[in-house]
Amino acid sequence: MSSGPRDSNSDATQDDSEGTGEAAHASEAAESPGMTIPLPEGSTSVSDAIVTNREMLREPEQHGLATEDDAANLSGAMESLSGKVERVTNQYDDGEARLTELEELVEHQQRQIDELQSMVGSLVDILGTEAEWTAFDDS
């Protein structure tokens, strides 16, 4: 029988803590801004917005939304463009590799020309004559 008063006392303590907890939640709710969702144009309530959104989904073309056909066409166009971009990228990479090869070839040929000019210059000195050089960029 002594357990009876103890239960009522613990219930009272529990009620007090719940009351305090509710007050804390209420003050937190008052401090933090509530979640707001903008309503679609012309809607005055959430139920109006739901009805409007359903109508938009039923007839998307009348509300400026993409239809299933539009999405399929866009997907096809994207795949086509993606393939073209890949081909252009490959062509660019090939062109860049060729350009690098040509640059290396020109540098090699320039070194050979410089060596030949040096040898001819040495021969000219040995023979006691003169030599004039004309280069493409000396025009």
C-alpha cells in the first residue's frame, strides 16, 4: 500500500517535467522561424496549390513544363551532341599530337641547319672567302 502514494508522487513529478518540456518546446518554436513554402501563382491556400500542381502535371505543355516527348527529344539531342563532342575531342587530341611532332621536326631541322652553317663557316674561313646566308624569315 505504500506503493500507491509513491506512484502518485512520481506521476506528479512526471507531469511537471512534461509541462516544463512543453514550455521549452513552445519557446523554441517561437524563436525558430517556421518552414514556409511559396504557393504557386494564383493559389491562396495549400489545397489550392496542390490542385494547381496536379493540373500542371496532367497538362504540362499548357503550363510551360516539359512533356515526356520533350524530355525524350532532349535526351536524344544530348546523346547526339555528346557523341559529336567526343569526336571533336579526339580530333583535337590527334591534331595536337601532330602539331607536337611537327614542332619537334622543325626544331631538329633547325639544329641540322645550324650545324651545316657552322661547318660551311669553318670551310669559308679555311678557304679565305665569304659566305652570305639567306633565311626564310629574312625576307
